[in-house]
Amino acid sequence: MNTQSIYMHWAKTRPKVKYDLALSGILNLPFAELEARIEDLDLNGDNAYGYRPLVDALAAHSQVARESVVTISGGTSMANHLAMAAVLEHGDEVLIEEPTYEPILATAEYFGARIKRFPRSFANRFGVDVNELEKQITPHTRLIVLTNLHNPSSVQIHEGTLRKIGAIARETGARVLVDEVYLEAMFEAAPRSAVHIGPEFIATTSLTKGYGLSGLRCGWILATPEVAQQMRLLHDVFGAVGPQPSERLSVVALEKLPKFIARAKRILESNRAVLNEFLESREELQVVRTGSGTTSFPRLLKGKVEDLCTLLHEKHDTAVVPGRFFESPQHFRIGMCAEPELFNEGVKRLGKALDEL
């Protein structure tokens, strides 16, 4: 087996640039701003199936019972891995949105799933066409996989659509896995998690994207208590117990979340205004506008995205994410997560590169 994520390899090994428009998570928070005390830390403690203060804090954050929370020390990616491992057998049929975040596909391939797709097309403003999804489902479908907010476009799936998808899943005994990590970046305006809609839903998320807390690697899964317990026992095979210092610091972070939300809003509101003004001025770009999320996914009408990315890197010390990682080679993803002064200059350089292209 040679399953790998080509996107993650690119993300980890790409050259560093000063003007980074490829960031999809809020600029990393300096440790000093966490204001943690030495008394907040310990190397050891009782966290056999999750550090209890962290589980309780996440349950309150998600408005679910603590029995429905599974803590994961590998962020949303590991949460997606564990969720799929718990509900899939080799050869099971899985329906996955298209385009989507490439590691989701890689994970399903790793588990030997038979993958089918349903469209979230640019022509449909990256929305989910429930009728098209229903055409793909069969009695063999065991899982439907979505991202909400959509990665890469930041388009939201509203609860009415999720309810229809849940009803379709129930008819065939399938489950619905919703990666909600970018929903966190809606902050107080975020709707409730999909797990509140029905027992067929499983949600994954983390602190990594919306708050600048990527280094904590604090992820979690929300599911019915029965499915959550199945995941905890399965995680004994993968991760045993989480790292105590990270779990304790995550509790500190959750207690101070309003402070980090204010910081994230400052960054996103400034950068979104700059990006919207830029997109208005570029005839060679088409985009589905969103008012939330950390990313935008323009389509390039003239020239090649790969040439644009090369020009940005080699001449302008700037980066965006090529759309080939999202099955959309004429698109590129812009993250609105850098420090506003650097983001503003990066957008100017993107404009120069487009002019030169």
C-alpha cells in the first residue's frame, strides 16, 4: 500500500515565503499570549480516555453530553482518521464531496473504501445538490463525507440541507461524517454542530484553524455515546492516551477563547475587506464570495495556475495553494490568515503576478 497525501507533503516541504497567502489557519498564537502558568502544566495525569477537564470543556463548547466527546491529539486530520476507522470496513462504499480536501480522500483510500463522488461545483456555488447526492447512494453506502465550511471555498451547508442528507443516509443505514473545523471560524455566529440533527451524524473539528492554536493539536469527535465509546476503544490501537501537557494547555486555551476570537476576527475582517476589494478589480478571476471562513477559492480565467504559483514564489516571495490539490487545476486557494500588513502586501504582489502572467 502506498497511500499518501500529496497535499500534506507539499504543505510541509514548500519553500518559506514572506507573504504567505497559503495559510488556512489563523496566524499562530505566540505562547506568551496563552498566559499559561507553570501550575497549569504537568507531564502526567489521569487521561486514560481523555483528560476530564478537557472533555468537559469541549462538551460545553459543543453543547453536547460529555459521553459524546472523543478527544484526539492529532487535530482534525486524526479525528477524521479515527472516525472513518470506526465506521468503515474494507470495501465499504463511501460518498465524498467533489472537490474536497485531499487528505480526506487519501484516508478513505487507506481504509480500502470504494469511493464515489457527488458534486459541489463552482457552477452551483459549491453548494450540495441533494438530488445529485441521492443519485449516487446505494444500499452499500456506509458513509457520506462533507466539509462544512467547505474546504477549499468556505461555503456553508445550512441545516436544512444537512437534514435532507441525514434523511437520505437513514434510509440506507449510512452515517454522515462532517468535518467542521472551519465552522469554528464563524465564532459566535456558528450554527450548532451537525450532530444535533440526528444520530447518523458524526462531526470532527479542532482548535487548529480558527484560533491560532494549531500547535496544541487539540482535536475532537462528536457522535452518539455508543459510537463515541466505540471510537475510544479503537483509539487504544492508534494512540493509547493523549499528551498531558497539550491537553492541559488546551483547557487553558478554551477558558480564554473569547480573547483569541477577538484576535482572529481582527485578522479576518481586515484581510477579507482587502481581498474582496482586490477580487472586485480582477476581471480574470471568478469567485464564490463568502462572509465567513478563512479561505477563498478563485478561478483563473486566463493562463495557468501552476505558472502563477511559480511566478509568485520565484519573483514575489508569495504563495497561494494550487487548486490541483483540490481537484480544481484552474482554481487556487487564498488563506486570509496572515498578519494584515503582510496579507495586504501579498495581495498586491498577487496582482502584479497576474498582470505579468
